[in-house]
Amino acid sequence: MPQCPSCGENIDQNVTACQKCGAPLRERAPEDRTGFSDKINDKAFKKYIKNSELYSAVFSVVLALAAVIGFTVYGARSDKMDNPQAFYYGCVIGGMFLLIALVQIARRRARRDWDGAVVKKTAANKTKKVGAGDDEYRRVRYTEYKVLFKDDRGKKHAMTVEGDDTRFNYFNVGDRVRFHGRLGAYEKFDKSRDTIVFCAACGAMNAIERDSCEVCKCPLLK
């Protein structure tokens, strides 16, 4: 049996890309949608990641400034809290906004790519409390959809979606997948029977015929 020149995996002689590492084995026909896309290396994704981190940082700074200014004004006008106590409260809350943004950025940067497969799918009916105004709450029923993956090192990962089963139905048990860590996106190896594809950058759903995302214009991995 032939082997992949990239990773040494045993492969079928009729496939166009290695099912383990995604390396192309021969030139794919334009309509062939098997294999992991090399479009992930497009500079548009690097730009998207950079802009996303920048927006997160700017938004957190705006929230922090709003907290400091808001509490300072409150301290100047209220008889319940004076400055500089109100100012200090604003600084603490503003610092929390900045810290949350930094932690989120650090976590995204720490995520690593991995290859694996879908091993299980579950759908469970649940309830949760939602605000109904005036400190009142009501219970709402929803369906929690979960797709369980196992990477090639044996570690399990879960993708959970509430209410919308579109992503849930997009995957089938046994599907080979690749997780792109910095983007937090799952790419299927075999998209030959799909009519849609999710953008790896913004997550928008697109028709499989499109080459770039209708929302963020990043290349679609297909």
C-alpha cells in the first residue's frame, strides 16, 4: 500500500490528499473537495487575527475609561460615595476589563492546531433562567447540541451549540477534522457532499460554491 510522502501514513491510491496530515498527493480537480485546504496560509487570516486582537484591546480600553470616568463623576455628584473612593472603584473595575481582554487574547494565542475525528454527537433538552425585567426571571427550554472530537493524541474536545442544529448536522461521526487553534475553527477533511461551508475566520455560513466569505471576505477552506 502506498504511503504519504509527508507523514508516512498508509493511503489509498485513489485519494488526492493524506487523510492524516492533509498533504496533497496529486493535483486536485477544481470540483474535488477532499483534503485540508492550504488556503489557511492566506495572509487574510493573519490580518483577521491581528485585527480581532486589536479590536478586543481597544474595546477593553474604552470600557475601562468609561468605568473610571463614570465612577469619578458619580463620586463628585453622589452623597453615597465620595472621591477618591469612587475613583478607586472605577480603576479596579476598569483594570478588570483590561485583564479579561488580555486573558482572552492569551488563551487564543495558546490554542494549538490538531488533527482528529468526530467520535460522538449528542442533543439534550435543557432549561435555563433568563431575565424578564424588574428582577424577574423565567425558565426557557432549549436544545444543547454537542459534537465530541478526539485528536490524534487521544485528547477529547467538545463543540457545544445552543438552539441551532446547523453546525451540529454539518459534522458526522467518523469525519476527519483539523482544528485551527488561533481561529478556533474546525475544518472537515471531506467536503465533497457538502452544500455549505463555515468561514474559519468569522464563522459565517456560506454556499460551498463561494471562494471567499460573504461577510469577512477571507478565503473559504474547501
